[in-house]
Amino acid sequence: MHLRRLKRIEGQVRGLERMVNEEKYCIDILTQVSAVTSALKSVSLELLAEHMSHCVVRAAQAGGQEAQDKITEANQAIARLVKA
């Protein structure tokens, strides 16, 4: 599912490149940039949710340093997403 969405996003980015090469109207390009950005954020959130529900939960159940490492890793990923 993620690969299919990423392929679609890749196509959108190629479309953006074409629009720039063809010197299309700036606002139209910006609208498409916004759509690509939104699509990437959506994929990022889905991947983060999967990571939390699988990797982090599994590590938390095991306990110890691995649990702390996975929680720290997830917090850092969330911080990067919030900044973007």
C-alpha cells in the first residue's frame, strides 16, 4: 500500500518538474507542491502509526533498554514530523 502511494507521489513530483520546465503559472505549481506535501505527510503518519503499533509495542513488552531506545526513536521521529 505504501509503495503504491509513493509511486503516485513520484508521478506528482515528475508532473511538478514538467510544470516548472514548461513555466506554468506559479500558483498552479504551488497548489501541486501543497498536494505532494500533504500526500507525503499522510504516508509519514501512517508509517509512524505502524511503527508505534508494532515495533514500539513489541519493545515495550520486552522492556529494558530496547524499550527506551524505541520510545526515544519514536519521539525523535515525531519531533521531525512536527518541524516539517
